[in-house]
Amino acid sequence: MSQYKFANASIAVGTYAGEAARPYVAAAILSADTIANNYVSVLQNVHSKAVLRKFSGAAIQANDDCGFSTAAGQLTLGEAVLTASPLKVNEQVCNEDLRATWEGALMSGQNSAAPADFTTYVAQYVAAKVAETIEGSLWQGNYDADGTGGGSVAYSSFNGLCKQLLDATPGYESATVGAFTADNAAITGILTRLDDIVNNAPSTVQSDNGSVIYMSRKSLFLLQRAMAGLGTANISPVFVGSDRPLTYMGFSVVAPAGMPNDTIIFCNPNQLYFGTDLLTDHVNASILNLRDVTGDDVTRVIMQFSGGTQIVDAGSIAFARITALS
């Protein structure tokens, strides 16, 4: 995804902007599970806004003369605008809290994954926490996952992909009452929900061999349990393992770390976008050890960047969710 990783970056106390700040900020953003695994499309050069183009049409007609003529269904061009919200990280870490862990990791010698420099270790720790928040925000930002009216919103820095879909008009949307279960007979059963969304998705999604089913890791657990329960006296149970591709009805199933429970998205990944200004000159980072400045044995990590999501064509996406817990 990027050449900028803490593994090959020299981390030092100081303030950095633009190109110099990228090793710090990139490690925080690009290590988010969804981004690192290319589960969605990513734009790294978005400053404020980016226009996502969507094409449709381009009809074929008989070539029975030498003239140029148009026919119904010609190529049309639409657009969706991705707006990146300004974000910042102001994190203060007590050096004593992390120093013992860092020194203990170093005792592993050549088997240790810990960096030799403590400042780098602190920066890695903060970057991992930032990546977790980016991952959650990317999917769940301002999204009421259980229909309780906002009480479940865990991330609010910018609208996540599920919120974008909730506010749009998907090609197919299914809303049920009650959390997903592994009960194959229940309307809330994970297999029932999957069967519904795949069968009723727009034909453009069904016919696209690049379409992917997105669900949470809890929903994936329920799916595996439900599939295991399909066994009968004459049919062996269906298990999902490392040697079996994770698919449903021929479509790949992925479970990003930030995907909310009781929500399913079915579409091609090129319909889902995350944008950031990582490759612009507008990112900033500071690593400040205050021990020699104020006497406080703390390290402050400061980052400034932007992030946002957008869907390209809601009509080419199927979306399943719940409206209440029960």
C-alpha cells in the first residue's frame, strides 16, 4: 500500500510536515485492516474534496453505414464527491508505562519485533491505536448500528461507509428487527439474511464476479456456526477453514475489523472509497519527549491529516441492517 512504514523509517524527536511527516502518518493510516488488505478503494492524495466519476451506458449498435450516429443508452457520466474531514491526533504517553514493556520485548534478542529506539516504540504504539480508530471510523463513523437512535455511535470524526449507505438509496436494502443469529430457521438467521441480500441485490452486483460480501467478525462467527449446523445423517457439516475459500453462493466473504455487527454490504470494492491527504503537503507530525523540556517523563505524539469516505453508485450496492435489537 505504501513505502512508508515504521519498519524502514527513522523516528526522531521533532516536528515534520509534508513529505517528512509521511512515515509517521502513513503507518497510522495505512495499517488499518481494511486499507492494508485492499478491502475498499483508497485515494491518498485528497485535499479537501475528490470527485469520483461513475460511467454507465455505451450501447452497441449495428454498423450498417459510414456515418456517425448515436443510439439510446449512450455513455453517461455522473459523479460523487468524497469530502475529507480534517483530523488530528493529540496523544500523550507516560514513558514509564511503556518503557518496561519495551525493555521486556528487547530481552527476546533477535526474535524481538521491538525497535531498538524507545521513541520509535512509542510512535508505533500510538500509530497502532490511530489505525484502530481509522478502521472503525471508515465503516462505522456516525452510523447507528443497532437502530437505537444514536446510542451505538462509537466514531464521529467523519461519516463511515455504512452511514453513507444509510443516507443514500441502495439498489437493495433490507432492514429487520433483532440481531443476527446462527439459527437457520429464524428471520434474523445469518443464512437467511445472506440469502436475502444475494438473491435480491441488483443484477449488476449479482453478475459481477468481483462483488464481495462484507460482514463483521461476529457475523462471520455466526455464519460458520450456522454452516456447521447444516449437517445431517447423510451430509457432512460444512466448515470454513484455512484450506477452504470463504465464499457464499460463489461470492467472496470478507470481515474487516471495523465492520459493525448485524450489517451486511454486497458490492464491488470499487464502489467503496476512503480518501486521505497522505500524499499532499498538508500532513503534519510531531514527536515530543518532554523529559528534557518540562521534566515530565512523557512523550507527546501529534498528527494532522484528513480522512473521509464515499460510495460511488448506491444503486449498485445491496445493504442489510437491523432497526432495533429486538
